[in-house]
Amino acid sequence: MEEGELKHTREESTISVLLRICVYTIAFVGVQFAWSTELALTTPYFASSLNASSTLNHLVWAGGPISGFIVGPIVGIYSDGCQSRLGRRRPFLIGGLISSVLAMAVFCNSLQIGHWITSDSNVGPIIIGYISFLFMDLSINTIQGPLRALVSDLIDRKYQNMGQSVATAMQASGACLASGVIITMSNPSNPPDIEYVFTAAMVLMIFTTCITIIFSREEQHFAQTKGAFYQPFVDVGWFFSSSCSFFFLSLPISSSSKGGIEQEGKYSR
């Protein structure tokens, strides 16, 4: 029996395994509901309610992939080496859940919070909305990686395909449920409808994630070697800087190549 796999005194039936997998993966319903709500309502909310320009709308979506690119590997490294009594994954599920709910609560009320902080009708709500949006992205990414790893940890190898398939089905269910809720709203991108939609996302995320946290029986992990606390940040920072350097160094090469082709075409004529 390898570390991380459940110990069974007898062979389980397929139905029993499937029920366990559903318990481990049901949090994906709430996570995907939150993702779908964010993807569907962020742009119209910034444009219509916060009166943000099209440039700012594009900048909002630039922060999400960058945050996921950085947070995902860092959370994965710390989760793999976590030695908490709750296990390797559940501490990050708890932390990600709390921060996600707080971020969603601030985001859907950013108009009121921004007006309360500053008298400016646009700047305050836009700043609060943008910061809470990034924090929401970071928080949901904190849940998603360990949740996927939890499924792999607690399910025997021969049921891994089933586990990942059920996880995908749970994600699809969350997306469809979010679409159904949004369709029922008359104008979900404007207050107070956006508050109702995000409240539904928060309630569903709390309910489903708590089921997974409570009924997932993780064992305490003891790492044989323990690296420096800051090492994951150094590794991810090095990879990110290397990727950016490669991208920017390739720009002059592309430009010169294009110029050479145009020059060659001019001489041939």
C-alpha cells in the first residue's frame, strides 16, 4: 500500500467507490459555480456598474492568468510538503474557501464599498473591484490544485480514471448550474442581482467544500526532507523571469525576420 491511498480491509464494490469519489469531488461543483459566475459577470459588471473603460476591462483579465501561473505551482509545492494533522490538502481547502468567500463578498459589493471609502464616483469602486477580483482568482486557484490532488491521493490506482471523470462531471454540473442561475436574473451584472448571484456562489461553495473537507480522511504526511520556506517562490520566480526573458528576446528576432522578408520582396520586384 503506497502512502496517500486508503487502506481497505475488503474489496469495495464499484458503487461504494463511486459514492466516495462523489464525496471527494463534490467541492468542484461549488468551485466551478464560482468560476463560471466570475467569468460571466466580471466584464459587464465593470462596464455597466463600475463604468470602467474598455482598456481597464482588458487589464482585469490580464491579472487572472498571471495569478494562476504563479499561485498554482507555489500552492502545489507547499501542499505536497504539508505536515498538518489535517493532511496535505485540507488546510489549503480551508484557507482557500475562507479567502474566496471574503473576496466574492467584497467584489459584489465593490460599488458600495468604493463609494464609502472615497467620494470619487468611479475610482474607488474600480480599485476595490479590481483588487477583490485578483484576490478572488488567487483564492479559487488555491482550492483548485489541492482539490484535484486530493482525488488522486485518496483513490486507489485502478479507480483513478473514474475519479477524474467524476471530477470533470462535477465541474460541468457547477457550470450548468451557474448558467441556470444567471439566466433567471433580469440583469445579473447590476446590483442587487449580482449580489444574489455571488451569494448563491458563496453558499454553494461553502456547502460543497465543507462536505469534501469533513468526509475526506487524509493521513498526516511526514516529509523526509524539508526545504527552505522561500524556495518555491525562488523557483517559480526564476521560471517566470526566464519565460518573460525568452518572450521579450524573441520580439526583435521576429521583427528583423519580418523586415528581411519585406526587403527581399522589394528587391525581387
